[in-house]
Amino acid sequence: MVVVDGVPLPNPRSTGNLLVGTITGRWLASHQGVVHGRMLDLGCGNCPYEPWYSVLADGVAAIDPAPGAGGNVRALADRVPIRSQSMDFVLCTEVLEHVDNIEGSVAEIFRVLRPGGHALITVPFLYPTHEAPYDFQRLTYIGLHGLVTRHGFEVLDAAAQGGPMTLASSWFFRALRAAIDKGGSSFGRSGPLSLRRPFRWVVVTPQQIALRFRRKVSWKLTGASKLASTGYMVLVRRPQSDGDDATRAR
């Protein structure tokens, strides 16, 4: 991950998936005003967004259950060892598909946020199985909206990680990378060959050209992106008053 003009963008030297990562990064940056105070990076993995949010937040708790992951706390997403209403902001990117208790995880996000606090949440939709065997579900935009509102959140923005064209392009370059990597492994090459020159140019350059001509990449939730998208994203807020949240599920 690299930060360019305040936007977290995928690093072409370490990933071959620039299209979706660029849309996600620009959407996150468009809401950077909610990133402040004390924040939680829930399911942080190797903390790819840390260079972006570290200059915006005053203090960060980064949680992940996996040994060897980044962050400073080892815990599950549905059992967060943080006191209630102590966080101003929560970031949860591409995490909820990996938790078997998705309801409890969203309830925990709500619990740790102070009234008026915000969360940015992204989930995959039409995306391959990954990090098996810890890949349990996919959410439509309807499912994501229902999940967060069921736990008392107000949805301030709903977005898509591109529409059908971005989805098709992303799958094409994913297949191209897989073919190159498989060819490399058959010749005894270790590591992803698709990230080495000149193969990296074959995978990355067409995407960079496409992004150059599509500087205003859209994350708008359209009729097309509601039908087919790599994933969905929401900006949510915990209401100032919890009077209407007594029926939240855990």
C-alpha cells in the first residue's frame, strides 16, 4: 500500500490487483473526515492501511487473531477486548467474510464505538474463496445494509467496488496472474512470478493505463453494480442516542 495525495492505493510492486484496490482506496479517502481520535483497525491483517490512517487518528488499536499478523492485539472480531464506547472510529476492511459469528462481530463494532462514532466497512461479493478454510460467507449490498442496520447503525453512504466491467477486468487479470504463477512454479520458481519483471509489466501496465484514463473511477451504487460487483462498502454511524437500539441482535 502506498499513500498518494492522501489516498491509500495498492502498490504495483507487491500486488497485481490495482483496479478494485484503487476504487476502495479512493472511497476510503473520500471519507477521511471521519478518521480521527481513537480508532480500531478490526481484522487488521498486516495493517495495509496503517500508512494512511496513522496520520489521521490520535491512537490506534489494531486487532487480528492470526499469529504473525500486524497490529498490537490478538483477538477475534466477535470478542474485542476493548471497553464499550471508547472508540471514535472503526475500520473493518475485507474481514467479515472470515468470521463465523458475523452478527456478533458487527455488534462488537457498535459496542466499542462512542455515540456519534463512525465505521468504514468493506466486504467482498463476487470474489474467489480465499484464506481457506476461514472464508464463510458473501454479502450482497442488501445483506450488508441489513446487517449493519439490524445492529443499530445509521448508513450514511453505500458504495460498490466497481460494476460489471471492473469485475470482469479484475477476474481477467487475476486469471492472467494465476497462469503466470503456475507456469513459474512448474519451472521451480518460488514466489509469484507475476510480480517479477517483465511479467509484472504484463499484468500491471494495462491496469495503470486504464486507471489513467478513468481518473474519476466510480464507486457509485448503480443498478449494474447492484447486480454484479467485486464487493460493497458502507460508511455507518452509531446514533447519538441508543434509544431505538434495544432490539439489536448479537
